[in-house]
Amino acid sequence: MPDFDSDTYERFNLYISPEKFFFEPRDSIGNLVSNTYLEIDRFNNQLLLKDGGYSPIPYQQVEIFSIFGIFGIYPTNQGNLLVIIKKAQIIGFLNGIEIYKILEIDVIPFNKKTPGTIEYLNEKQLIDMIHYVIANGSFYYSNRYDLTRSMKWLVDCSLPDFKSQPMIERSDSRFTWNRYMASSFMGKPDLRKYISPVMQGYVGIRHCTLNFHAFKLILISRRSIHRAGVRFFKRGVDSKGNPANYVETEQIIEYDPYGDPNKKRMTSFLQMRGSIPLFWSQKPNLKWAPIPAVNPTDDQLEAYLTHMWTQYHLYNGKHLLINLVNQKGREKKVGGELERIVRQANLDFVRYVPFDFHKECHGLDWSRLSILKDDVIHDVTSANYSEAIGGKPISSQKTFFRTNCMDCLDRTNVVQSIIALESLFLQLIGHEIVDDISMIKHNEEFMFAFKNIWADNGDECSRQYAGTGALKADFTRIGKRTVNGAINDGINAISRYFRNNFCDGYKQDSIDLFLGNAFPSNDIIPRIVSESSLNVSSFNGAAIIGFVFSLAMTILCILISGNIIRIETTSILLFSNQPKFFFIMENQQQATASELCRAGCGFFGSATTEGLCSKCYKDSIKRKHDNVRLSPSSVPHSGASTSDACSSRNVDHVAEQIREVVSACQSLKSSDITQKSLENVISQTSVVVPHVEKVDLASVQIPSSSVSSKPSIGKSSSDNQPPTDISVTKKTVNRCGMCKKKVGLTGFTCRCGGLYCSTHRYDSAHDCSFDYRTTEREQIAKNNPTIGFNKIERI
């Protein structure tokens, strides 16, 4: 509930001088609201509250900015960084209080550094990583409402002097994402109004009307800072029982039928999601779905008990543990271990509900979700919800639902929305807005608002953890599977694969630095960038970009092609290029540091080119061929009297003999050309090639008029020589039969047998010889045979 004693200032005027920062409090329209201001020294990092009447701000030689707030001060050894909220947007009102979403921040170094130095480059990289975290996650705050605390906690709180504490200090440390940067403001009550707690997650506010009653549907998801990270890099729990991808989601109904704050009714229903509470991992390794690893030596029972008892003390109620992982395959390794530990722990406040989502809903049969709903509906009813009228507690939620799958994203979103809808029925009936559940289900406008706010919540949670929107979002939005939803799921799945394997390392390091889990230094930041960033200029980066481009072109061909054969062809091209891509990636990962060319030219060599650069390797190959051609075994031993003219005459003589062989081959039929017949022809023409050990018959060019275009020739029956194949192929180019335009794979095959472009593909646009009428008449007659009956003989 709002507390005006702990409110923070809405706006600031920031004055920047070479020595200090000055923050002058303002209201939302720019009016001065206090005679005091905050002064931050850029050299000794001191924060002082000063009176503007005795010590006014020096307005000369300063830069002036209007900002929304202070995010915090990031500490480093080379000088602190001031992080300010440059732009924010009001997304709605909760209990009459503005809720802001951060749109843009700015990072200002305390100390200026010389461009080009190591300190300057490291600081610039750190600033980029802070911007990266803010840009890839939705951050929210309020000047008068603590978004990190649930309505249930705020109503039930009985801590002494709670309302007199600064908002940044009394906020829930699990969900305060600027707590590390706000450490300079902690323990200083005079500075309580200069910084607000910031949470990451999702806040959605919808104005709804149902049965002539107006109310607000509010959804808040709070992401935990403990074990925060990205998909595959953060799994399971830590030693303190904090799970990865832990999100607390609160569904609030705000109903004010009388327009009186003292009679305003608010209800709240809490759910949680989080990684399976065991010690397990699933590191990315270029596979589509890496096999999860569970270390048998870890104390899994202790990890589970630590997490569940922490949950019990935080929420003071029973927990329904819904496990949606597959009961077979790679997921069974973790899901089966969780079931074993749950049975072994046998906690009386935990009820375990396994539900194999993919097996039960096989074939997109979403109606099977009713099995799970029927199993938990009694728990939803007995759980009740938290209610307050005029800020005074009326009832409290008794059971809390914790849902997990492998990622705690797609399947979890679907199940959480189903449970939330059942609780929403109870809340609206309790508010006396409706009398019957059918009044809610048959109101399309309200159901559209409910489904979309939950789908937006699922997309945002998925983007923060996996980098893309949620899968199966079409069911959450409209209640059924669609073609567009399946296509979006495919695109998101491919995007997740790319991000998780090549981009999320940098994102994970940025989050760790942002939250203070890793401290920046001059050696860690360059190593983070070199190991986790995608360098497009390198061969590794070029291979990735090439694969993405090939994938995009393949999808484009599939979309624009109207021929199923072309779709199959492009699909073959796509999946045939994937092994090449992964082969390149694996070779690059196995390659060691580059070494200089062993020829001493100064360029880099490669193991594939025998330690030489490309230029020296080509020269080496050329020298080897020259040595073979001029070696003693291939040059007649005639002493020093052998001249170049003699060598030239020998070459001309050999060429003349080969022409005789070709002339003799022209007299043979294509069916008669075999290895034996070619040997006979060569023997009859007395071809003599002195000191040449082997004649490659495949190099003999036979005219296409005399030889069939079939590539295979009969095998040799000789025991002393290996079989030799003579392949005579001619590269064909697909051209339109009318305009002779190259069509490649995008041509259209007519039923007359010709290949045409998009302009001449119709039978009226070219001389089509196919009789469609006769063919269709015969087909109709074949499909509709005339049935006759024999005459019945009378007895």
C-alpha cells in the first residue's frame, strides 16, 4: 500500500560539472519540490545532501539534463559509473499510483580517461554491457509503490517501523535489480527519496468491463536476482536453494465500486515458476537439446529441502509442485530424480503433481489439459486468494502453485494461465461482479483481454531467459493451435538455438557484472569479450553468418515457391548444408592458436595447409608437380644431350596418338564402350607414351554425338589394374522452353514435359501439347465406372 513518507522524487534536474554531479528534485511537470539537493563528488565518491539556500548549485559551466531518476552507482577500481534513468513511460496505475517502465538509461563515468588506453577500452566495454542488460530486459519501478513486494506481503506485513524505512531498503532483495548499484544510498535515511527499487519482469494493466462492472486486471511478474542468467547457462539450484529462472507472478483484481479509497477492494493470487530444485546442468554444445547432467555425488535431497523450506517460510502456506517434464527421453533423467527426492523427503506441506505435457497433449490435443485442471481444481478452490478492503486484510492465500518444465517457459505459461483463469472466476464471484462462471467464458472481449495479458507475460519472461518469445503462445492467446503459431514457434526455436550457442555467453557475463556477481577488472573484461562475443570478421563468425543467410534464403524459397517439388528440393539443400556448417564450427573450435607460416613469409599458416599460408602452399604444390614431371622416372635417361626441342616433339607425338584413339572411339557404339574395348583400340593404334606409367582413361574427351550421356561405363575385368570409370557429363542449365531465360530451381514443370518460367508456365502461354480434356475425361470415367447387372433368369 502507498506510504507517502517513503515516496521518492518523480524527476530530477541533473547538473554536471567537471568535479561534481548535482541532483535537483522536481515533480512530473518540472516544478521545484525541495530546497535541498544531492551532491556527488566525482573524485572522492562522497554523497552529500545540501541546502540550496546556503550553498546554491553553481550554474556556470555545467551541463543540464532532465532525468526520471537514479538507477544507481556502479563501483569499479578505475572510477565509479553513474547510471541514470534517462527515459521512462507510464504504463498504467496500480491503486492510483503511476507504474513506470524504463525505456533508456545513460552511464556517465566519474573520471574521464584517455581514449585508446586499456582503462578507457575496458570502461567502454563495461558501459556497453550495462546498456545490453537494460536493453534486453523489461525493468519497472514506481515512486510510491514497492513493486518488489506482493500485495499479500504488503497487507500482511507486521514488521515494526516498516513504513518509516526507505523504500530501497525495505524492498524484497530477491527482486530488486538495482540493489547492488544502490549500495551507496543504503544506510543513509536522508537520501531515501533519491532512489527507487527497480524490478525486472513484466507489468500488465488492462481496464475491463464485465456485467456492467468496471475493474482492472493487473499482472505482475518479478524475476529473481539469485542465480539469474540465461537458458542452458543457469539450471537447477545453488547451495542456498535459489533456483534458476525463478519468477513470482501475481494476478490482481482492483475493484472500486463506490469511488471511495476506503472501500476499494483488491484481490491477489500468487504463482511461481523456477528450475527443477535439484543440482543439475545442461551446457550448450551445438546440439539442439543437450542432455542434462545430474551429478550422483551431489546431495540432491539437501538441495530440495533447502529450497522448499525457504518457500514455506517466505509464503507461509502449502505448495503444489507441478512437474511438466517428459517422463521418457532426456528429460526423464531430471524429472525422475525429482520424483524420487520428493517421495524421499515426504514434506507434509508439498503435494507433487507430475504431468507429461507432451505425451498427454500429443498431436496438439489441447483438450487433454482438462485432466490436469480436474486434478488441481480442488486445490485452487481451497487455496483461496488474498483480499484487502481499504488497505485492511480480509483473507489470505493458503496454497501456492509452483510450476516447472525444463525451461519453465512455454509449457509453464500454458498451465499457469489455466490455473489463473480458475482463480479469476473465484475472485470475480467474490467481488460480486458475476454470479456464474458462464458469464465470464461467454464474454469474448474480457476473455480476449485475459488471454493476451497472460500471453504477453509469457513472451516477456521467455525473452529475458531464452532470448525469444514463448512457444505455444497461440494457445495462450486464442485457445487453439494455428498455422501462424506453428511457424512462429519454428522461427523462435531456430533463433533460440543460435542465441543459446553463440550469444548467451556474453549476455550471462553481462548479467553477472550488472548484479555484482563478478567484479570488473582490467583482465576479466577483455577475456569475456574475446571468449563470448561473436566476431563476424573471423572465419568462425563468417561461417555462422553464412549459415544464417542460407537458412533465410531457404525459407524465402519455400515461401515464394508454389511447387511442392521445389519445396522438397530447397529442404534438401537446407539440411545438406547443415553438416557443412557444423563441420566448420567444430573444426574452428578444435583449432589452436594461429601460427606463422613455416616458410618465413610473415603471414599466418594453417594445419590444413601443412603449416603454410595459402600463397606458400600453392607454390609448394606447384613445385611438387614440377618435380614429378621432371623426375628421373618420367624423363628418358639420354644424358645431357636431351634438349627442349626433343621434349616438344615427344609431346606432339603423344598428342597425335591420343587423337587417333579418339577417332577410333568414335566408330564404336555407346553400348560397346568398355574398358576392354578401349584397351584394344589403344593397342591397335600403337600409342606409345615413353616413361609414362599410367594413362588416365577418364581424361579422354569423347564427343557426345558418339557416346551416351550415361555417366557409368563397364568395369574392368583385369586383376592387375583397379577398375576405372569413364564419366562423360555435360552441365545442363535449366532454361525456360519459350524465352530461354535461366530459371534454376524456381522453374515450373508443365504436364507436357517442358520447363518454363513464371510468365510462360501456363498452357496458354506456350505450345502445350498435353490434352487436358481427354486426360480428365478418362480420369472421371475411371473413378466412376458404369455398373451393369446381368438379367435375372426366371425359375
